[in-house]
Amino acid sequence: MTKLDERLQMLKDLTDANGVSGNEREVRDVMKRYIEPFADEVTTDNLGSLVAKKTGKADGPKIMIAGHLDEIGFMVTSIDEKGFLRFQTVGGWWEQVMLAQRVTIMTRNGNVPGVIGSKPPHILPAEARKKSVDKKEMFIDIGASSKEEAMEFGVRPGDSVVPVCDFTVMKNEKYLMAKAWDNRIGCAIAIDVLRELQGVEHPNTVYGVGTVQEEVGLRGARTSANLIKPDIGFAVDVGIAGDTPGVTEKEALAKMGKGPQIVLYDASMVSHKGLRDFVTDIADANDIPYQFDAMAGGGTDSGAIHLTANGVPNLAITVPTRYIHSHAGILHRDDYENAVKLIVEVIKKLDKETVDTITFD
């Protein structure tokens, strides 16, 4: 790989880091390293969510920008006598994208490589070849000959298991492939928003947040929002790109490279209309491309943030991404950079009077 520019190196460090829900320390350390130079202070809540504060106007509104640290993965539940690992999923998985994929087991003694085992097609009856394997029947092979050897490697029940996919700049260098875009891209956006606000006057206090345990119930968003008590909230996450074969516009409208998505609603929240209109007006005034999105299923940290205290006007801004909730996703660099640009322009305008108008719109 050729030498990466500063932002691509940050994306590589974030996505190559391992951090399944409930075990986000490695990712949090990377995010802290990148965001700390642009923050007045960096703290964590008691679940481990990172909170970076940058004060523009001390008595101005509090603006929360949340990306989640965790990625989907697995957890070791037991080791059989032959040294194979049984596991459960952590976050939402579809069996067809799991089988025969490489994984890393995060142990106290360091990382152990493995693969989700599969039967060769040669020994499967014709009917079995047409069906996906139930995840309850799957196992992880770590190259151990016995339970004792697996434990000598450092593997224990409860260890986190993460997908393997190195950060890759594709032949068209706007296309970036990695594991864990869901949601290291949100963490990158939060970092870059604080970066772009250096030396810029803004009439508020901005909190760039890396939340924990989003994939298992928006948990870190709930605790970090309770710590901050924001006046306005933004969840930054991945969205579904509907530009691949087999996906219809009825299922997913957004296309990579056409701008970040403004989420109208999902299973966790109906977006705040006043805030949504304010953001799209800013985008229009600054010629920043965007797309609308709506998802009947799924949700983002906005679903927890907007229920904090007596309610927080909230909006999810997402980056269209192919193949989410699998080992490898692809997104477009322009969408990421336009999401940063849009949020920065919005923050510049969010003074107390504007926030009051949005809140009671």
C-alpha cells in the first residue's frame, strides 16, 4: 500500500482496531489519540464511552455528535474437547456472510487467529448445499488440537471475536474498504468536526463522542447523553447504499458518492422536523450534496439520545455504505468528507436563539 494521507491513516487505524460491543478499549484509545489535540478535555462515562469537549461559547448550547466505537462480532461461549470454539453473535448477523470467514479472538494474552469452520461441498447432499447453515451449528477453528491447547493459547469463554479485513484503498481511490465502517466512520466524522473547528468561532460547546454498545441496544449513547445533557444531538453512522445489483430503489434509495444521508425515520426515532429542515437549508445554502433515507428496521444512537431528560432534538446523518454487517464494507470518501463539511457549517449557526427556535418549532 502506498503511503496514506493523514485522514486515510486515521481511518485505517480506526477500522483496523478491534472492538466488539462491551470490549471497545482498543478503539477508544485510537479515537482518543486522534481527537485529544482538538479538544479542551477528554473524559469517559462509566460504561466507557469517550466524550471530547470543545468550548466555543461557554454559556451557549451543548451540541452532541455521536459515533459508536463498537462493531458487530462474536463472543466465545465454550471450548470443546477437540479445541473448537462455540460462540454467540454480538450484534446483527446474517448466516450467509459468516461461514468460512477469518476472525480474530481477543484474549488476555493477545490476539489468536481463527476461521469460522465449514464443511466441504463434496460431502454435502444436494439439498443441504441450497441452505444456509444455522449459526448455532457453526464453530471457530483456531488450530488447536485440544481444549487444553486452546486454553494455553489464552482463549477463554467470554473472549471477543472480531472479523478480519484490513483497511484497503481500492483501485478507484475514492472507494474505501474495511471492516467496522459501522461505525468507525462516525468516530472519524466526530474527530474531523472538532479538527475543522480549530480556530473557528462557534456559539456553542461541541461534544465529539465515541459511544459503546450501540450494536446491542444504544446503551453508551444513553449514558453519555445523560452525562452531557445536550441541547441538540446528531448521530453519525453508516446507512444502506442501494446501488448494488439486486437492491431495488424501494428497498434503499441512496447511492455512494451522492452525499451523506439525512435520516427521516427508523425503528428507533422519527427525526426532529425543525432540526432536519435547518440542516438541509444549510446544505442547500452551501452546495453540499445530501440524500434522504428512511429505514423501517434498525436504528442509530439518535434513538437513545433524543429521549434524554425532557427530550433532545436529534437527527441521524449517515454515510451510504455497501455490505454493512458483514466482514467487509465499502464507502465513498466524498460522502464522508461532505458529512464533516455539513456538520461543521451547521455548528457555526447553532446559537442559543436558533436552538430555541428549533426546539419549539
